[in-house]
Amino acid sequence: MTTHSNTPAGWYPDPHGAHQTLRYWDGAQWTQHTSPDQGGPQAQAAQQVPQQAAAPDPRVQRQVQQQAGVAAGGPGGGSLFTEPVLVVNQKAKLIELTNEYKVMDQNGNQIGSVTEVGQSTLKKVARFVSSLDQFMTHRLEIRDAHGRPQLVLTRPAKVFKSRVLVSRPDGSPVGEIVQQNMIGKINFAMNANGQQVGAIKAENWRAWNFAIVDHADHEVARITKTWEGLAKTMFTTADNYVLQIHYQLPEPLLSLVVATALTVDTALKQDSRGLG
């Protein structure tokens, strides 16, 4: 076999071969590969290169570490129920007709979403021209990164106090989150199977920050509302939260805690920004 001492190693077209036939010179010998259906070995190699992970989002990191005061931690499990920090950011809209949130990890990688489902056109019109949200039933789906529902939140129409029902996508109940008072610092009870398994306690009268405790009143998680800027606060519906879970929780408490990151907004602030 003829050697090519001056030929650098690499892929070369075979002048005598069929379309998409390449030869590889390793410095000592040629190796021929033919792959008419896959675009050649170069294309196959490109397909096998793993996709690079998205770089951390500095805006979300700033929101978590500086605004919410949560120290940077190690990597979680990459899902809604295994990450120690969930960042919940609502789409900024002048008037909210459909609740939509992105759920990210502490580095800004999207691991889920929340969207309102089952709204009629009449309901959207009513939300546009009035502040009647509190008298309407709201149903939201918490979805994973692939768009698959993980939890369903239903907030029945309320007059004074809110109640949110949490269930699995198949309809099996997880529990409920029930508002306990209307005056002063707002508190919610988290109930499952007829028993209280935890509570959500507002730390100020405006209900921006919450401590989440278990049945023994030990803090297990914390919700911090982060500042989205004066313009957004005054003129849009954007609400941003950071949920910090202190340690891995058992079910159904874990699912109820994850659900609270959406419940505090839907239960308390849904009727506060309309045209009416």
C-alpha cells in the first residue's frame, strides 16, 4: 500500500467511490466508509456530538441570589420535584387574560411551565373589561419541561377566602390549600386526606413573602416575591417568585409545596389588576 507521509490525518472524498463515499487517512493507512443514507461519516459524527447545555442565565441567577437572597447551591435533579430552588416568572402583560408562568431552576434552565386551561371566550372578555376574576373558577396545569402535565390546580370561584384544589393529571386528589383569614398577615392551611400537613404563612401584610411549615410548624420552604422593576409593577401583571425548598420533602407535602408557588398569586392577586 502506498504511504502518504505528507498527508494530514482526516476525511477525504474518494474520487472513485459513489456519492457520499469518504476515506479516512490516519497517517498509516486509508479506511473507507460509505453511508449514502446518513450523509457520510462526518454527518454521523455530527449527529453523535451531544448538544451543549445552555449557559446559566445571569438574570435568573441575580434574581435568586441578590433579590431573593438564596445562596447558590449544588445542582438538583433537573425536575420540578427534585430541584431545591424553583424560579417562577410570569409573562408580563398589560391585562391578564391567561395566566402563564415559566418555571426554571436557579441557573435559568427552564424545567417546567404553568398555564391556565379551559377558559371560554366569554370568560376572557369578562376578564378584559372588569375585575371579576375572584368570582371565576381558574384551572391551571403545572407541566414539566416536555409539556406533560404534572399537577392540576383548581381555584373555585371565591367571594372572600380562597381555596385551591391540587390533583394529579388523572384526577386523583393530592390535597387542598385553604385561606385561613382575611385580615392581617394571610395564612393558608395545606390539607391532605382530611388532615393538615402544613401551612403557608405570610410574613407581611402585603403577602409578598411566605414561610412554608410542616405539621409541626417547622419551616421547610420559603417563597420570596422578587422585584420586577417599577414599570412592570405599575403597568403589567408580571409577578416573579423564588421558591426555596430546604430539604427533600415527602409526598403529598412536596407536591403541595410546589403548588404553593402558583397558589399565592392565583389565590390572592388574581382580581387586583383589571380595567373595571
